[in-house]
Amino acid sequence: MTRIGLISDTHGYLDEAVFTHFANCDEIWHGGDWGPKQLAEELLKAGKPLRGVYGNIDGNDIRSHYPEQLVFTCEEVKVMIRHIGGYPPRYNPETKKELLLHRPQLFISGHSHILKIMYDEKIKCLHMNPGAAGKQGWHKVRTLVRFVIDGKEIKDCEVIELGGR
């Protein structure tokens, strides 16, 4: 069983409450638009493996450490993370191509600042966008997500509100 803390669109702001909410997580995943590299360094201080992708606002300091796309396996679940992806069935063309190529069971994106968790029956893939945890953007409430991967199962998904932006 792997407990995941999922965050995105921090835009350089990291609420201290994130560390409390992710205290029992085994890994932290970031969906892009980190802001300065210091934000990644702060998340690493939690002492947990940190995976992530760069977003459209991220500079070379983030892009040199985090790729545009990650495809990996967590337990028995194939995961794909891209910052700009769209959502079922409205994926952007590049993301749709990558989803059909890699066939993940879990697709994570950010960018929209809209928290959305939905299953795409057509490609048999769960899509998660944790919304935005930072203070920049048009969202009203800062959010993140916790969930568990247990073998082939994705379960115990929790949406956490961090307060207004």
C-alpha cells in the first residue's frame, strides 16, 4: 500500500498545512507550475520521495529537474503525469496521443486550477486534477488530494481544502 499526497499549481506558494496533510503519505506527487525551485526543495524536506512534472510557468530551475511528462508504475498501477492535459474526453491532442500510447490506469494533470476526479470509461483510466494549492489564479479555494494505491486498486481518495486563495 502506497499513500500519495497530490498537489499542483503552487505558483511559488506552499501552505505549511500541506506538511500536516501529507505527514502520513509515502510519496508526494506534483502536477506542475511549482514556481521557483525553492518550493520543490521545501517539499523534499518532508523526507518523502517527490515526483513531478514541470508546468508552463516553470523556469529552467524546475525544468532541469522535472520532465514534461512522467510515466511510471506505482505498485501495479501505471501512472502518467502531464501538467497540461485536459480531462475526459476533452484531452489536448498531445496528451490524447500519449494516453493512447502508454495506456495508464491513472492520469494526473494540473493547469486548469479546477479540481476534477473522474473515470474515463473509453480508455479505462482514472483522471485526477488536484486543483490549485497556490494563491495565484482564478480559483476560489486552494485544494490538494490524498489517495492510496494498493496493488491494482486506487482508493481512499480525499479532497482537502486549504482555504481561500
